[in-house]
Amino acid sequence: MKNFILIISVFTVVFLTTTSGFAQEKSKNIVSVEEKNGKNIIKAPGVKLEVDEYNDTITKITIGRRRFEVIEDHNRARIRMVRVPREKFKGHWAGCDLGFNGYMTSDFSTDLPADAMFMDLNASKSVMFSINFLQYNIGLQKHKNNFGMVLGAGWTFYNYRTDLPYTFERDPDTGKTIGVPIPEERKMEKNKITTSFINIPLLFEWQIPASEKFHRFYISAGPYCGFKLGGHTKVVYKEDGDRNKDKGRDDINLTAFQYGGMVRMGYRFINLYATYNFSTLYSENRGPELYPFTIGVSLIQF
């Protein structure tokens, strides 16, 4: 019976390896089999299987961080799944974020000066969304896995909704971004600036307690930079009973490169983050001096 289980297990590992895309050109390097202290151990890339002839748990199949155990108990067999503690440091970046945008003046105030009032923000409707698609983990401990660095990349969309009836244009004389009043006969419904960036963070992350294998509180912080992919303005208004949309892709001096600091923290399904830019929303001396920030939650973690 044990040999039969072993044979079936070998075929199971080979099948899982092949269908998971782990197969290599040289088949001799795909699967290794060894016997040790009454155990038959089969290893393949991403998969490990153990058959124990002298234990109630007769078979263990480990795939990633999940292990399926076949237990023989009172002449019957049952299967249970357990999580395997990770052996290496893994940070918290990859996933999807949702948050709110804002900006401050140079003295950390959200009250705008008179020459920047056309940028007065509707904070409840100024949202951002990020898809953090790349994460690289660097453990900084030899015998533990709860402290390290996280290098990543994410695609972020920022929406800045304003309340006052102004369009955003470049002054032909000074080249600076100014607010141009919308004619009174146009009843404004929506007015916003939208930009998208590829953001690259470098975070130091600490997870506690180190003795906990699965559920840890974590906090990470570090710098990040971003490269603008695009941007546009959009005004929605009613005129003479018709609803109109004007979308502009003219250059209004939005900065092409941003940089700042980021903090992330969480426990289990509660994950929060915040960012603050040391660079301005507009290119230097090309618009109001405003420093963007975001506050939000991580909805999904990869």
C-alpha cells in the first residue's frame, strides 16, 4: 500500500510540476527522490512530497505555503490542509491600493493662498487608485525573517476634483498655470485634473512579533519616486439644457517626476498607507506651490 501511495505521489508531483510551468528542458533535474529514516521524500521545483511508513500522517504534499496531509486514523484516511511558515522575509507592497488625494502649501497648511484658490479641492471626491504589480524582497537578517527591504513598482492614478468654476490653462505670457473662469451660463458639474505615474518605492519593513509565523503587525517606511505617464483635465457642464464634456490634454505644467516619503502598516486584513511628496504638483515656478499627499487602504495584497 505504501509503495502504491509512493508511485501515485510521484505521478502527482510530476503532474503538478508540469502544469504549473516548472518543467525544465532537462528532465533529470525535475524530480529527485530520496529515502531517509523510513521516509520517502520527493522534491520538485515548488513542490515537496513526503511518504512516512511509520507515522499516522502517511503523506505530506507541500505546494508553496500550503501543505496537504493524508492522515490514517482508526482504519480510515482523511486529508487536512495546513499553512507552512515562510522561511524568507516577505514584505507588503504588491496589491491594489485605494485612497484620497490632497495637497498642502509649503507651511503644511491645506488653506490655499488667494492666487491658488482656483485649485481649491473637493477632498471627498479626489481619489487615487494604484496597482502595485512588482515586488522584490530583501531580507536583512541571517536567522530571522521579520526585517528587510522591499523594492517595487506600481501604476497609480490620481484624480484632483476642484469645487470652483475654473479651467486650468497656461498663461501665454508667463507660461505659468492659471485658473480661467468658466462662463456663468455654463453650470459646472465636475472639474478635475487626472495624472498617472509609475511609482518606485524602497521601503524598510519590520514585522512583529518575530515568533508569530502567520499573523504579524508590520510597519514599513521609506522614499519613493515616480515618473509621469500622462495627464489630462476634464470639465463637465450644462449649457442650454445640454450636458457637455471638455477634456484637455494640453501641457499645464504638471511635474513629470515626483518623489517623497511613504509609510505603510497593517495587521491581517487592516492595511493602511500614506504618502507625502517633497516635489510639487506643478513644475517649479510653473504653478501654485502645492505638495501632494495621499491616505488610503490596501484592498488586495498579492
